[in-house]
Amino acid sequence: MDKKYFVSSSPHVFANDSIPKIMYTVVLALVPAGIGAIYYFGPRALWIILIAIVSAVATEALLQKLMKRSLTAWDGSAILTGLLLAYNVAPSVPLWMPAVGSFFAIAVGKMVFGGLGYNPMNPALLGRAFLLASWPTHMTIFTDAVPRGGTVSGIDMMTNATPLNVLKSAQGILANPQQFTPEQTREAGEAIGKLYDSLDKLFMGQIGGCIGETSVILLLIGAAYLMYKRYIGWKVPFTFIGTVALLSWIFGGTEGLFTGNPIFHILSGGLILGAFYMATDMVTSPVTFRGRLYFGIGCGMITFVIRRIGGYPEGVSYSILLMNLLTPLLDRWTRPKVFGGRKKNE
Amino acid sequence: MAFLSKSFSGGIHPPEHKKLTEFFKIENCPPPEEVVVPVQQHIGAPSRPIVEKGDAVLIGDPISESGGFVSVPSHATVSGTVKTVEPRPHPLGTKVLSVVIENDSENKWRQDVGFDSSYQELDKKEILRRIQAAGIAGMGGATFPTHVKLSPPPDKKIDTLIVNGAECEPYLTSDHRLMLEETEKILRGMQILVRVLGAKTGAIGVEKNKMDAVKALRQKIAELNLPYKVYALHVKYPQGAEKQLINAIVNRRVPAGGLPMDVGCVVQNVGTAAAVYDAVVYNRPLIDRVVTITGNGINKPQNMLIRIGTPFSHVFEQCGGLKENAGKVIMGGPMMGLAQSNLDAPVIKGTSGLLVLNEKQSHRQEEQPCISCAHCVDACPMGLMPKMLGQFVKYERFDSAQAYNILDCIECGSCAFVCPAHINLVHWIKYGKLKVIQKQKKAS
């Protein structure tokens, strides 16, 4: 018998799955929201997305070359990081910002830890946090989303506050009415009422906000696809969103307990994008059943606390970054029970 | 969800590939000119050869004797002359002492094999003696001596005998064919097993992808007026793993580190039940078994009744030979089977299948870093964290691996199957188990 046969440990058949397949599937799921962003914010959104992706892939390739590692910049993970970073900046930012943000996300968020699989925090969110801390004015000026059909350049876009910004300042006024004129308090109340009446716009995406976070419906279409593909589960996003909804219903109102508007809190800001696409990041979220539940609940609690009493109007990205750091501990605390349980004397 | 249907939690759905052979009747494989019968075909102490070069043997003659209680003898599977007794290639990958018999093609059986009308009156001890003397070891693939499993300590009361017809490994159809073609033999064997164990009842578990077998068994049970129940189980791997099968059928969980008898059950494969019938009623030792020869790398996939000791190369010749692009030969199924390097190795009692994959299917893509996707944790039917076990073993943290219950792994391969980073988790875990057990032995 001259022919040599392959010998290896079992199993000998495998699911037809790979890391690039997962990454590119998530990228694909994010495409509808990107198209929506270009429709609402104009071609500038497309430029920001492209610059962020090119910068992310180039940074990863360059660093892998410098570190003399095998080149895996095309495995889709860098593209996904760049894409998510672009989705997390305002459409009016100068075009160098997505480039810098992606560089930071890949270099400091991922490569210094050893590359794919070893980063403790979501690189895209770390990049966003870096941009927000360094150039807060650029990052917090939002343009109104009106269909532009690609004719209006970025320069003369109208700026406006995001719904969560409006809510935050209005609630600030209502919380201390004695410091404001009756006129101002009345306006604040009206502003909140107006917000609550425009839920359909929030759902479709006709609001100010970051590039990829505004259109709930388009994000949900992608999320449904990922769930069908089983690349994201229900545990993290549903507990995350559910916790925010519950807390904002109980504590989110201005007229006492149980007067909040949970639907508004779900649809506004980056909650849908964060809960379905960033909190579910495989590398930085827990692997156990209960771990994922606690992770989602923790994200929801921190998000709500920041939105309600923190300095920022929005807290999704910080909540995810903070919970990312807890992930190894959550995994350790929530180890699954071995089949049949342990005997006491062991 | 385990409590909603007859199944267990975790598990995977690999492509079945059973169509290749499931409609083919069991064919007789002509015995080769020379059989190589290893003295070790079971878990436990090796048996001791009792024949020498030049001895004449008949089919069914013992050629070795049990090396202890947890041991079974081997038998001559052709009539002829002992050519030599020496170490020969074995499916486990090493060389094992084997008796090589030259076939005289006369096919002569030893005298005392034949129908024993008094079998109904045999006592428990005699039945167990016959089972051991026939050399029966678990034919699902684990090859644990059957008489040992049938002799639980007196404080363990067995109420249910479970016969395993799940055949959850992809590609394999030998149990399926056996259930269709030897339905009565399996049920009669079951009767004997239930009697020996003093069990209240018997149950058969069959995956739903073999409804014809379920139907055949149910029909025969009604015909023979037996009190046994056939369970049609969810098609999910590893449904046929002992603990998962018990979980699905009687909804009891064998404690970690425990045995089925801790929850009042004994599990036997359908092939074992049939062999027990032959051994007790006909005094016929285990000299052949049904093997599925299958895969894209073989010209004529089929199910065959093959004499133990028949070299794989001879079997493949009967199946039209291997294809040009054959890349990997596996004894057993694709999930837990053993890759073979030498086709001189023989069919043994645990050979449920011979799977030949083509070159393209034979090697796995390069390993990539773990991205903590948790697919392995979700798939593990034992409630383990394969990702962590793999990493612990890689960095030689065997104590941590033990704390994460590495010894409870049943090596079913579900984790490695689903891993998108192509990490050979079972490979690491097997190595880690070995190290942990070595350490334990040293300590005690």
C-alpha cells in the first residue's frame, strides 16, 4: 500500500463556516442601513464610510506587515470595524476624522492586544470614544436627516439636535422649573410632546444622529437576517433593549414613576445599532447563556443611567465598552452546569 | 428544548449522507484468504492467545482467553491453519498481538454451535458466561465488554434496558439495516438482556430519520406481543451518546462522572442485542458484524456482513476499490471515527463503518484565532466550555482544564464541527484528558 492517507483527530467533517464568512455576513446585514444613510444624509455619508473602511484595512495590513504576522486584513473584521466606526460618527464630521478614528480603533483597539480575537473591547466603539473625547464639537453636531437625493453637498447642511439631545435639555428644564421662566418650561413640555409624536420618523430614520444609527427599520432588517443565520442570538439584544425599555418606562418620565415613553427610548439614539450589531460582537461579549443575559441587562442599565442622569445624552457606546471589560468575569461566574451535575464529594 | 420533545440540549445537525447506503441490503463479504484477529478488540485487559503456529482451527474456536473480568476472548473467524501469532497493524494506529489464520475455504464451524432449545431455562449466570465466552463487546463502537455492563453491583437496581438504535453518526447505516433485516433477532436479544438485568421494561431509541425501522420494530413487537416501547427521537447529533439517549428516553440525567446504572439504566447497541441472541440461543461466538462502507472516495458504497479480522484492503476490493482521489480512510463515523494510515488493519468488533473521504474533504482549513463566537459552548451536549478547555490545554494549564470538567467530555466532536476558526478542539481536549488522568494516577 504505497498511497499515503491523511490522518487526524476526529471529527472529520465540519460545518461550512469560517471567520470571513461571519464577518462579511455582518457587513452585508449593515448594508441596508448604509444605503439609508446615503439617502438621508447625502453622498458625504458614503465618503465617510469608504474612508473609514479603507483606513481600517490599511492600518491592519500595515501593522501586520510591521509585526511580521500573516496578512489577514481581508478577513472582513477590519472592514466591519471601519464600517461600524463610520456608522458611529455624525455625517458632518470633517473627512479626516473617520480615517483617524479607524486608525485608532484598529491600532489601539485591536492590534496592540494581538489582533483578532484578543481585543478586550469593541474596537469601533473605542475609536468612537477616542474621537468623542478628542474632538467633541465635531462629534456632537448633527445634521437633520431629510432626503437629499445626492445634490446637496455637506457644507450647507442644516444642523440640529438629536431627539435625545432635545429630551435631555427639556427634561433638565422640567426638573428645575424654578430656575426657568414659565415660557421656557412650557416650551420644554411641548418639545417632549413633539418628540413623542414623531415616533414614525424615528422608526424610518428621518432624524438627526450618527450615520448608521438613525433608521431603525433598516437596522432591524439586517438584524433579522443575522438572527436567521444564527450569527447573533436573542439574548444580548433583547435583554439590552428590554432593560432600557423597562427602566425608561418606570423612571424615564417627568411626571413621576411609570410615565416614561419606552418606545421613544428604544427607537432613538444608537440603541438598535448598539444592541444588535455592537453588543453582540462575538469577541467582546460573553459565551455562556447566563453571561449573555447579564451582559445585555448590564448594558441596558448603564445606557439608561447615562441617558437619564449622566452628562451625555446618549450612553449606548459607553455602556457596551464598560460591559466588554466585564466579559471575562461574566464568563467565569456563569459557567454552564455540567450535564448531570457534580457529585458532592468531588 | 429537552423537556418539550424526546431529545437533549446542545448538539448539532451535520449533513447525514445516509442516502449513499441506507437502501442497500446487507451483503455477505466473502472471507479473505487470511484473517488477522487481534487479541485486543475491546476496552479492558487484552486476551491471551491460546493457539500456536500450525494449529488447525474451525470457525468459532476460541483463539484467546479472557485476560480478566473486564476482558473477552477472540475467536477464529475462518476455518484453517494458524499461520503466525505476532503484532500486526491495528485500527487504533499501533501494532497489536494478532492471530493470523490462513483460510482453507471450507467454512467449517465448530461442532457445538447450533440451536439450543433449552435456552429459556438457562439461569442468569450461564447466560452471562455464554455472552462473555462469545466475546461480545459493545458493537456501537465503544467495545466495552457486554457481560460487565450486564453485571451491575447488587445495590444498583436496573429498571430499564435501553437499546440504542439512534445511529446518529452521519454516513453510517449498519444499525439501520440490521433493525430492518434482523428485527426479530434484536427483540429476542432484548428479551434476554431484560431478563439478565431483572429490568422492568425495555425501550428502543431510533432517530426519526429511520421511520421504516421504527415501524418494523413496532410491528414485530406487536406480533410477538412484547412489552417494549420504540421511541422515535429527534434527529440530532449526538443523540446516540449513552447519557443523551437516556436523557431523551426516560428523562433522567446520569450524574457527571457516573454511569447509566446510577439512574437505573443499561444501554446496549442494537448490534449487541442481536449478537447476544446468537450467543445465548445458538452458542455462536461473535465472528462477524455489519459494516457500512461508504463515502465519496469508494466506488461501490454498501452495507456488508464482514468476518472479524478481514483487512480493510480486502473489504475495499469487494466494494469496487477506492477512487483515485481517496484522501482519508476512517474507521467508524465522521464525527468520532479513527483515521487510518494502514489499510492492512482489520475489521474488529467495534467497526461500525469504513468511511472513505475524497482529498478535498480530507483536510481542514488552517486554524485561526478563537473569536469567542460561543458556537462550541452552545453545541456542547455535556454543558462544557470547549473553547476554554482548548485554551487551557494549549497553555498546559491542566488544573484549570480539570476544574472546567475536561474529564466529562465525551469527545463527540460537536464543538470542533461548528468552530468557524477551525480549531481542533477535540484534539486538544483528548490530549488534556490524557494529561489530567496521568496526573491523577501519579497523585494516588
